[in-house]
Amino acid sequence: MTVEQNEYVATLPMLLTELEVLRAERVSPSYVRIELGGAALAQLGPDGPVYDQRIKLIFPNAAGVLPSFADADESIWTTWMQIPEEERGSMRTYTIRDRVGEGAETRLVIDIVVHEGEDGHAPDGPGNRWALQAAAGQRLVVLAPRKGHEFGGIEWSPGTATRLLLVGDETAVPAIRGVLRDLPADATGAAYLEVPVDADVQQITAPAGVSVTWLPRNGGARGAELHPAVLDHLTGTAPTEAIVVSDDEIDPDLWETPVHSSSGEEVAVATAVPTGDAPYAGLYAWIAGESKVVTGLRRKLVNDLGLDRGQVAFMGYWREGVSMRS
Ligand SMILES: Cc1cc2nc3c(=O)[nH]c(=O)nc-3n(C[C@H](O)[C@H](O)[C@H](O)COP(=O)(O)OP(=O)(O)OC[C@H]3O[C@@H](n4cnc5c(N)ncnc54)[C@H](O)[C@@H]3O)c2cc1C
């Protein structure tokens, strides 16, 4: 079945289109899997491996209406911000879990973490609320890469690294899964994935040389098992004391990668994974999740263990208690 196309501006260098929900399934306590279809997906990029490709989803406004981008030019953000706030709906960032099928039958699959009523609170956040009621036949606007055009949004960049480390919480599982799926068969390293509960552990494919460790919190604090597991992996010793991060230590836009610094640190023009006698030579680390947890690891890895900023990507995918700006 081909879903009717509704692409606003077919000439834009990115895909900006309404897509239809073909399937919405609560696959585990914390994940709703959404399968989106639409003829425009024949043009879905990226041209190469998907890795941790991020995209934007725009959820309908309170009246259930999606914004129109009929006159959008390349500065889609400006077009979107010009729509009155109560009308424009909400934009959030997600990861392509899977791109399946061919041509107009291509499907875009996304895993949305749901955090309903956590700690006794009512479900919060437009992405969360939408996912909790999602059903086939509903529509979303998607901003995603278009074949043949540079879009950005893939942070995975291990360069010449010989040893890989991937660390993330439930929001980063789709990205880590994508990287592991797309790695060369001879890659070596380790992945640590923290999820809310045992039942959120998924089957994922990884090269034989990459170990995959799931760390369900099962009611424990965020990062409580993740931090020691990662430090044990790197140093051979798990710290017995928790990493304490104060609120004012958190960069609200935490995004420290070899090529970008949200805190304004100097970024080298050409970055490379250190070799020779440098500490952790040959290692490339990709770390994403709740900002406080990621900040704690950043402090340990960069300040205490001396990892070079050219060999690490630390990304705040979300922040506890803070709604993402849109
Ligand atoms: C590059 C990138 C890729 C991402 N990929 C994915 C993905 O594939 N799947 C996915 O689910 N998320 C992903 N995220 C994270 C997602 O964008 C955020 O979780 C976002 O805040 C969700 O929006 P919301 O509308 O549900 O909540 P918001 O309106 O942003 O926040 C409302 C409240 O919900 C809380 N909240 C937000 N997210 C969570 C959570 N996961 N658990 C508990 N509380 C939460 C906030 O702290 C806040 O108190 C990604 C983020 C980035 C930057």
C-alpha cells in the first residue's frame, strides 16, 4: 500500500513532509514503536549508513492540527517560529531506528521513550503524550535527510579509532543500536545501555568484537550502575562512590563532540583519535542520555582520566525536569 504523499516543498534539500502512522505499538514498558509511511520516504536519506541519524518530529497542537509548511524555504526554523505558538505544535528530536523497504514503500521506524506518570507525576511532554495515544492513521510532520543532500545529524565519527565505547540511556538505545548495526564486522569495543526496567532490554545485533551490556535501573537512580560500569571498563576499577553533579554544573545544551562545543571550548579544525602513549590511545567514546548523567561521565573521563576531546562525543539528549525547547 502506498500512503498518499504530502510533501510541502519537493525542492528543499531536506525532507519536510507529513507522514502517516502505519503502526504504533507499545513494544515494552518504556518504548512505543512508530512505523511511518508516505510516498515522500522514497527520498529519505542519508545516502550511506544511518548510524545515529537524528531527525525532527513535529507533533500536532492541542487541537490535533499539524502546522503547514506550504511556503517554507530552507530556513524551516524561521517558518516554524512564525506560526503562532498555540498553532504550531511541538518539535522534538528523535533517531531513525530503522529505514525499511524501498521506494515509495519505504518505512521510517522510531522508538519513542514513554515516561508516563514517573514518580507519581502525570504524563508530561508533547512527544511523550502523543506516543502514549498514538494509533494507525494519525499523522506527524517529519524533518529528515533527503537523498543526495547533506543534512548533518550523524555524530558517530570514530575516525581511526581501534577501540569503541558506546554509552547511553533509554533515549540513546535507538542510536546505539543503529551504530552497532552499521559498524564493520571487525569492529571492537563495548556498549553500555541503561534502560528503565528488565523488560525494556531488546535483541540487538553487534559485531562479535563489541560486547553489549544492558543495565536496567529497575527503580534505581539514573546512572547509578552505568557510571561504575563504564569506569570499570576503562580503568579496571569500579568507583564505590557515586558521581555527584550539581545543577549549576549542567550545560543546558550539553553537546561536546570533537567538532562542536556547546560550552564554547576551542574545537580543533582537524580532530583525530590520539595514538602512541596518550592515555586511552585508539579509543573513541560516544556518550548520550540524560544531561546530568552525561555530565558526570564527562567530568570523569576528560578531567580525571585525561581523555582528549577529539576522541569523545558527550551529548545531552534530554534533561530531567526540563522540557526541550522547540
Ligand atoms: C540527537 C537526539 C536523539 C534522540 N533520540 C531519541 C529517540 O530515538 N527516542 C526517544 O525517546 N528520545 C530521543 N531523544 C530524546 C528526546 O528528544 C527527549 O526525551 C525529549 O525531551 C522528549 O520530548 P517530550 O515532549 O516527551 O518531553 P519534553 O517536553 O522535552 O519534557 C517534558 C518533561 O519530560 C521529561 N522527559 C523528557 N524525556 C524524558 C525521558 N526519556 N524520560 C523521563 N522523562 C523525560 C523532561 O525532563 C521534562 O520534565 C533524542 C534526543 C536527541 C537530542
